[in-house]
Amino acid sequence: MNDEKVVFDSIMKWIDHDLLNRSESLRAFIRSVRLGLLSEEDLTSVKDHALVINDEQCSKYVTDAYNVIRDASQGIQYALQCPLMQSRLPQEIMIVVGGQTDIGLSECGECYDRYADRWTVVNHNCQSLLLVKRCDHGMCAMESYLYLIGGCDTRTHLNTAVKFDMDTMSVSEIACLHKKRSQLSVTEMDKKIYAIGGFDGVPLNDVEVYSDMTRRWTEISPMYVERAQAGVTNDARYIFVAGGHGITGILKSVEMYNPMTHQWSFLSELKKPRIGCCMVYCLK
């Protein structure tokens, strides 16, 4: 939804179709309008609507919204996290979180709605989405959650990880990695998250796996080769890691992990060494 005023106007149009029997429904439906996203002019028109003025509960709700918007403008935490101030997340989205900008580390995440063809801030309390500003981190989605793992804050490499609930727009810390790592490769398979390799002053070959059931990271078999900024993907059975930066320089080696045997094995090498590459598994 591009405009919350459209949401309000649609509600009023539905009520006007059968005003006698539907007017009391406004009390419930007005709470679905993200009043904090309205322009000052549109919010005033909502406040001054006859049905809102004549309903004490609706009028109070709009007044409370004004207070939330005022407090949000002053950076007060509860107001920034209030649903009234949050953009709607569509069912199918792309999300960009953190990273380096021309003025330093980014404090926010943005999501792209291809139906509306626009980017919006995921959380108005931007820094709370990251908890710690970070770049060179790993990220993956699992069910309705977004996981941000490791990375660096320009001063040090991180072992912290956070979990963002895209339904409730809330964020929480999960267990820390056993080892600090940035430039790591992350993939989700079979409801487990794999943090692979990375960099902590030197390239790493160790691997950790996170289960939301146990809520902890477990160290598993390391790769044969230390690598950071490597490409990673999986086919729901095996994990594949290619290229990256190793102790000896840029790599063209490729490894495959079998979770049934807990073993890594080499596959055919890339034709050329690659760093910072991306991988995807495709079915024709």
C-alpha cells in the first residue's frame, strides 16, 4: 500500500455504503490505518472527519496517534517502534540491511516492494534492526525471520548475531558465534543457518551452524581451505562454497559439504580465481 490515506478512504467508503449498520465498525477498522505515515494534512482530515469526531473512541485514538508522532520525532524509543509508525511489509520483498555508505556505516535496512516499485525503511528505529552497525556481515531468511550474522563495525570484527521478526517488526539478539568473523558466507538449509569461513585478521576455514531449536551455534567440520568473501549456495542436500580470498591469495577452489557425513570434499576448480563472487543454485 503506497498511501495510508487510501486505506482510510476505503474504510469510509465501505462504511458509507451502509452507514446505519456499519458506522460502529470504524472503531475497529481505524486501528488498521498507519496514522503515523500520513502527511499532516491527511491526518488533520482524518481527525476532522464527522464520524471520527462523533465517536469518542476513534477521536481518542487519533489524539493518541498525534502524541506518538510527536514522541517519535523526538527519538523516543516506544514511539519509534509503535506499529502506527511502521511501513507495511508486502508478502514478497527484497531487503537490504547495513553496509558501508559514502558517509559511514548504514544505520538502516530497506525493503523493495516490486508491486509498488519503491524502497521503504524497514524499521523507523533503524539502528534497532542491526543493534550494532555492521558491514561485511552475512544474512539469510528463514521462515518469517531475517538473520544478520557477524560482520565488522569498522573497528573490530563481530561475533554477534540478531534475529528480525518481519511479522512483528521486532529484533532480538541470538547466541553469539564462537568466533568473530566478517566477510563470511551464510546460507540456510533444512532450517539451519551455516556461517562459513570469513575473516578475523586472517582468512578462516572453520564453520558454525545455528539451529533455532537449540538456539545455539555448533562448530562443525572445517573446510579444507581458509577463505573469506567466498560464494555460497545449496541445493537442499549439499552446501557449495567457491572462490574467495585465502592465505595464498584469490582462490579458484570449490568445496562441497555433506551434512549427512559431516564431510567436505573438493569439486572441480573454477576456470579463474574469484573473490567476492555470488553463487545460486538453479533448477531448469
